[in-house]
Amino acid sequence: RTISVNQAWEELWGLTLAQVEGYNVLEDRQLEAKGVLSLLKQAFVGIPTFIPAVEYDPNETLPGKSRYEDSIRWVSAVAYPLKDDAGQVQEVVLVHDDITARRNAE
């Protein structure tokens, strides 16, 4: 589950943390269809990973929640685990890089 987001994330997706309550990234069919879910899962087993750029629409996964009419964004990301002293994954941090403007210019 998503436990924390920052203002940049809210601006990127047009969503708030309260709006994604119950969302589980590991069950996101859109990420699976785009072929990046398996990469993201690596962070959950303790391996930092790079997620290549994909076009993602939060309104496909969470219909009608984004405040943006055009909510589609091109993003790449880095996912890395936060481990406890015993080496067990406690959380995973996902940092997005919004490359929408660059992709649209191309």
C-alpha cells in the first residue's frame, strides 16, 4: 500500500494520498501490461531497480480520481528497498522522473 507521497508526486499525478487509499502497486494491471511490474517487484525482494519510461494513465487504474483532464504522463522511475538491521525489506521507495514534455516534443 502507498503510505506516503510528497507534493511533487501529487502534482505529477493530480492525486492525493487519500485518493489512493487501498491502492497496491503490486496489483496494478496497467504496470503489468506495460511490462514493468516484474522490475518493480525486484525492489520488494531487496534489489534496487530502474524502471524504464512508460506512458501511464492514473485514470485507467483509479478512474476519475486525477484532477487533470489529461492525466497521462510519461515517467521512468527508480525503486529501492529500505531494509531493517536484519536486512528485511520494510518499505520500498519509488522516485518518478516525469519526462512527459520531452516525449511529447519528440
